[in-house]
Amino acid sequence: MAEVIRVKPTHDGTYTVYRGTLALISGLTRLQAERYEASISRQQRADLVSASN
């Protein structure tokens, strides 16, 4: 099962994207972080579909 991808705000007003407990990228605007989160989620789904075929 894939780890949860989530976006969390930081104390300086930027956002960090996490996979499970691992911070993947930080210092983003909310829009950038949400787009990055969406791209990772799409890739995970594609990987799951490929693995099931």
C-alpha cells in the first residue's frame, strides 16, 4: 500500500509535501504544493495499475 501524501503549512507561510513521515519538498506556495501532491498521487496510481497488469 502506498504511503499517504499530504501538504502541511509551515511556520513561515510556505508549504511542505510529505510522503508518510518523509518531507519530500518544502518552501512552496500552496498551489505549488497541491500540484506536486497531485502529480505524486497520479504517479502512484499509474504504478499500481502497472503492477496489477
